[in-house]
Amino acid sequence: MDEELRSLTERLRQESGASPPFERLVATDDLDALAGVLTEPGQPLWARELAAFRLGLARDRRAFESLVLLLNHRDPPRCASAAYALARLGDPRTARAAAALATNELRVAYALHPVRLLVDLRAPEAVPALITTLRRRLRPNDPYRRVALACVDGLGTLGDTRARPVLNDALAHPVLAEAAVRALGRIPRRR
């Protein structure tokens, strides 16, 4: 069993009280039954999350909308699971959705996992979204340092020269300086 699936299953088993419906969702291989959970009214959040995650791992695009909603959830484990499943889903809409979530200033408290997902995807939207998000985090007394650090690390991983200016600006921030030095070291110098 995939380690992420095992972790999600254990978390949701506790949340569901190990109910018979939970055990049925864990055991089924019927993708239509899983997709039905996403559209049936009155389904608990744990059921929708489990169904969407399993569909995402199966590369079934019916999971896309539910996974995007979970990627922007206030509960970090739900966001992490959604990002993992979205990275494996293979839906071409994923990068645009992650970029929109990462750059949404009204939801910046939940931007960490969309930022990390963009880095994993290495999509064309990744570098511009990370630059935008990091630039906003460079304001004095910004409380979202984990998001800023994820942007710095991600820009270093992506190694795109467009990130140099914002990473140079990040050097002036003590919390980000060390990570910015590492990130800049991973970006090729222009000739």
C-alpha cells in the first residue's frame, strides 16, 4: 500500500469511527462507486476525501474538483493528501488551479500545499506563481514565513533565472536569507 494512502486511511479511520461505510470505501475497487460519493448529498467530509484521493491515485479526473477544494482546506493533512493525489492525477487543469490558490492573497494562510504542488508539477505556471507569492511575503511583519520559505526553496528547485531578482530581495530577510542563498546557488548564472 502506498505510504500516503496508508496514512490517509489511518487518519480517516479515526475520523469516521471505523464505520462500515468507511471500510466499504477502503475495500472497493469500483471507481464509479467512489465517484458517486463525490456527488451524493449528505456524504461526510472523510468519505469525500477518501473517495477523491483514491480516484486521484487511479488517475480518474472525476476527482479533480473535490481535490482542488481539499487542497485549499483549513486542515493541513487534508491539503497535503489532496496535493499528493493531484500530483498523480495527471489533469492538465491542476497547475492553473494550484497557481490560483497559491497567489490568492485572501487564502494565503492555506497556500503552503499549493506552492509545494506547483514545484512538484514543474508546470509553466509554477515560477510566475511562486515569484508573485514570495514577493508579497517580503512585506514587513508578514506572518506567512512557511509559505515564503516554500516559495524560496521551490524557486531554487525549479532553477529558473526569472527567480533571481525576488530571491535577491529575500536575502534581506533574516528568516529567508539562508534558504535564498541556497536557492540562488541552484540557479544558473546568465552569460
